[in-house]
Amino acid sequence: MQCTVREIVGENAITLDDGQGVYDQIEAALSAGEVVELDFSGVAVFASPFFNAAIGQLLRDHSAGDLNRLLRTTGLNSAGYDVLRRVIENAKRYYASPDYREAQGRVLRELAEAD
């Protein structure tokens, strides 16, 4: 399956909603064991919320090994690749450790209460 990200989000891959749109397009194919190619050609701006929703949450239900085997990215510029790499590392840690998830949730709740 090929997914052209620009057709879904335009030139800017920034928001959680945009990332969720990509996730919704690819998750069923990945769960069925299909190879998915995400084509980022024409996308110029990337942000971690987009990648958290589009790819990071895939690590909740798929192993890193399965994603390495099934998910391909093309047309991703170096800035986008750097953001994606950080998001994947953070997602691996987040989904691998219930203690880490709880600690992160506690910090976020405390920050929200401080506002």
C-alpha cells in the first residue's frame, strides 16, 4: 500500500489531527501484515505532534521489528527524519514501560494544574 502524505495533510505535517488522518489510512494495512510506504514528497514542515499520532502510536500495537519490516518512508527530508527518529525513540520507551507512562502522565497533570 502506498500513502501519499501530502494528499492527506498538504505541505505541513504538524497537527495531531493530521497525524491521526495518516494513522487511520495505514493502521489496518499494517495490522494485516501489508507493507506500507509513506511518501512524504512535497511535505516541507514536520512537527512531533504529527509523527506522534501518525507513527508513534503504532508502537502501542506493533513491535518495532514489525514496523521496521512493514513501514517504509520515502521523500522525507533530513529535518523530518530527525523529528521522526526522536518520536519513535520516545514512543518505544513510552509503550515499553508502564512506569514511564505513569511518570509522564503525572508530570503532564502537574503542569496542567499549574496553569
